[in-house]
Amino acid sequence: MGTKMRDKWARCVVFGWCFLGVTCFPAGKENPSPRQISSDSVLQFMKKYGYIVDDGGQSEALYTEESISNVIKTVQRYGAIKESGIIDNDTLKLMASPRCGVPDVIKSNRQKRFATMDGWNKRNITYYIANWTPRLTESAIAKNIQKALDIWGQYGRLTFSKSFHQDADIIVAFGRGYHGDRYPFDGPGNVLAHAFFPYDREGTGLGGDIHFDDDESWTDRDQADSDRGTDFFTVALHELGHSLGLAHSTVATSIMFPYYRGYDPSAQYQLDYDDILAMYNLYIQRRLKEDDDRILHNTDTSSTTNVITSTRPPITHEPKLPTKPRRKFHHHHPRRGGTSISTKNPWTSESTHTAFPTDYPETTVSYEGDFESVDDHKSHDGKHHVPSTNSPSLPHVCDGHFDAVATLRNELFVFKDQYVWRFKDMGQLVDGYPVPLRQMFPKLPKSVRKIDAVYQRPSGDIILFVGKDVWIYDGTRFVDSPQTLSYFGLPDYLDGIDAVQTWARNGKTYFYKKERFWRYNETSQTMDSGYPLHINRWRGVPENLDAATTWKDEKTYFFKGDLFWKFDNEWITITENSPLPIAPLWVGCREDAEKMRQLFG
């Protein structure tokens, strides 16, 4: 078998396709049957529509068979078909169906039944028809665009004006193949159109625009043969939802359902409950500038639509999409997302804020009683666990540089030198802490000066790593301890590990040392083959970590020095604001807390 063939099969097996009902074979084979779709075709579909991050294969080794099955179930959910978790005939048919070119899965939209991005920050929105297909007249396009806008506008108190100029908010245009943006059309079928969410996050001037594939057989429902092509109004209604800030919906009756369902002459094409909730979230709950103006001037708030007819002569083929002057909007930078064209696109933009507590408790030791001196109190204190005069000095936890961080029974434990801090939540220190390490683990030998890494196994046992030694604590005592690193299948040449965490995405445990990491299967209690791998698989995470943990928000956090990196387990990348200072968020130190809230709160 040739090198390329072996690479293809290896990638297929590692990434899980062969276990999920997909026959793997080189992508060059032509005309595969439905059950023999190439793994590359399935993979490219999932990358293009946001189900998997397109990073050139860097993160594929992090996926397991179970996680790939969950990805396939998400594909099936957005197609409103049975969520089997395997690539069956219904799924293959879905992947080949005509649809919108905007990704389905966009960051931050999973917590709501309906999905929205940022909406326009105004109620009067302009649009401009730049060109049109020879299959439809300009008046037919204008009529259908206006009808679709009227449907959306009544649920958002929006007004729309047709403009004579291409500096309008929404530009409607037709193009073929590569047509002026980074998302080329694919000829007849499959992608029918795509749209850009409001505002411009990449400096392209495309915010709000809609592009229709001119290779499609567009029809107007008022035509006699409208059932023989692709209904323009149906697609325009959907794409204008994107132009107003709505993302795709998994609800099959929603206007924002990503797949084209064909022309239905009896359909009323009103917004589904799912769409109405999204519009309410974007344009009714939010107070926009015009709302303040109306209150100030006591003007009418009824929703009306201005229609200005145009007498522009038709633009001859081949149509080329216009460019708009770049607008400057003060928004956060776009996040990385997945399409088959680029790792950055306006469909994955979102404003990301890191929340900080409104009050930060002091991380200090307090005393009660005033019948003795502080020195006398410290020498025999058993209530507040204050270090005695014979104990090592208490390190400054606000400086970061932790030895280990662990989430144990939904609480946060920070280990530094010979002390342990316990937090019931970020920045909320439990009374009586910090305590000496051996007060928490009384049977730990005095020779142990610090802990390298800690995590809790699914069984509930707490595992401590100290150099080459492994200590197993069952909650009351150490059992079968100490073991060596080979207990987990780690190589004998390691003198210890830097960090450990159990990843929420697949339930596997990851060990980190310098620039490498290993993956351990807690179920079979064996090290997975193919490891170690380079830490650059964890996109954006630095080498030589101090600590790592998966917090109860199911995000993974990596610590190094006085900074931490937040890792999005769904998108397999660090979040946009990373790294951030440890002290204000994690250990509740007041220093710079107000500045942090102003910058990121």
C-alpha cells in the first residue's frame, strides 16, 4: 500500500469514521455508492458547517469514537432526522440536500433553543439590490425581498428602505463560483445562497449582505412553472434571517432550518415560534437608539416599511459582486470558526465576556478572641488552622505559580508549596483555609515538600503525583501507595509530570510534561496508543504547564506562572481573551480586580 493510501487509512481509523458505518477509501474514487461515501467528503461537510474545527488535522487525535458519534448526532439534529450517531443513508441524503451555506454550529448558541448572533443596533435598515439573475426580473426580486422583510419586520419593530446606493446595510447580489468573498459557490444544487450576520468583523464590508448562487434555477412562485426550480422567496426569507442576526435552528418548522424544503404553494410562510423568540431576543428585549429617540420625542412606534422603487437599468452578465466601503464598528474581534474555505469567517463571530464576581473576599487568615497575643494564639490554634511558628511560611497565592490545581467533588483546590487552598467557587475561599498539606493528607510522608499534580478519578479516588511517585487517596487513607508513574503506563524515564486533568469531552485523563502529553483510558485503565503527542494539539495552550483542571463549567483551564488559559472543549481551542491573570478570578485577590472587570466583565 502506498504512503498516501496508508495515511488516508490511518487518518480514517484515528478519526473514527471506520467505526461509525462509513467505508473508508481514497477520496479519488469516483461515484461512490451511498454507503461508500469517502471519509473526506463527510469530514469536509462537518468542517464546512461548523461541526468540527478546521485546523488542518491538528486536533483530530483528541477525538474518540464516542465524540465523533456525538458530532454525527448533531448533524442529524440540524437535519431533523433520527439521531443514530452513524452515517446511515438518511444522513448521506441529508448531506447532499440543497441548503444554506452558513454554518449550522456557531459558538455560544447551544444554550438556547433559538440561536442568535448580534443584531443591528438600529430599527431603520436599508437594502440595495446590486444585480439579478436573468431567470428573474429586478421587480420580481425586489417584490420577494420586500415581502420577506415585511414578515421579519413585524416581529422586531423594524423598518426597511430600499436604497439606490451600495453603501446600504444589506446588499443583495447574485454570483457564481468565486464571486468576491472567500466562500465560493458550488454550481447547481447543494449550497443555494449564503448571508453574513450584521456588522463587519473582518473588515470586508460584507456585514448583512446576501449572495445567491446564480447557477441555480431560480423561480418566482407567481410563475406558472415555479415548481420546477428553486423558489427564490423561500431562500430569501431564510437568508434575510441571517442578515438580521439569526443563526440556524434545529426546529424543522423554523424559517431558520438550514435545509431547503422546496416550494409549497399552500404554505403561509409565517415565522415559527422559534424564529419569533429569536427576534424578540434581538430586537424587542434590547433598547436601541431609535427607542430612546422615540421616548424623547414621543413619536409613533408602529412598524412600517418604506418601499422606494428603482429604475436602474439591468446589470449585464457575468455579474460581479460589488464591494462596500469598510465600516468601523467597535466590537470584539471575531472568533475562529470552521468552513471549508477559511478558519475565520463572519458566521462564527460573537462577543465574549469573562464574568468576574462582584465582590472578592480577601485571601487572608483571621483570628477570633483577644485574650492572648497573636503569637500565643498561633502556637496552639486548632480552629482556624493558622500555621504554627514551626510551620513553613505561607506563600502568596495571589502571585500564581501554583504547583497543582484540581476540581475535587465540585470544589477547587489549589496546591502551592506545603499548603492547600479550598474554594467553593471561583474566588470564594472556604472558611478555615489555607491549611498545611499534611492536615489534608495526614499520612503523607514529611519528605513530601510539594504536590506536582492532582486529579479525581471517576471512582472518587484522589490521585497525587509527587515526582515519580503516585499516591492514591480513597477519602480516608492512602491505598496501595506509593505507586510509580508506570502505574498509569507512563514511561520510566519521566521524573514527574507537570499537570493532569480529565477532559469533559471524552472522560479520558491527560498527563502533561513539558511539550508533550499522554492520554489515559479510565475505563480500561490503559494508556491509549500513539502517545505522547505534542501539546500544540491543544491549540493555543503553552508548554511547561504548572497545572490544569476541568472546572464544573465543563471548560478546561491551564495554568502557568500568574496566567491562565481557558480552553473551549467544544471548539478545541483557547478562548479569545486567553490568557488572563489568575489572581482576580480564581483566588479572589482584590488587586487589579476592578480593572479586570472593566476590561473583560
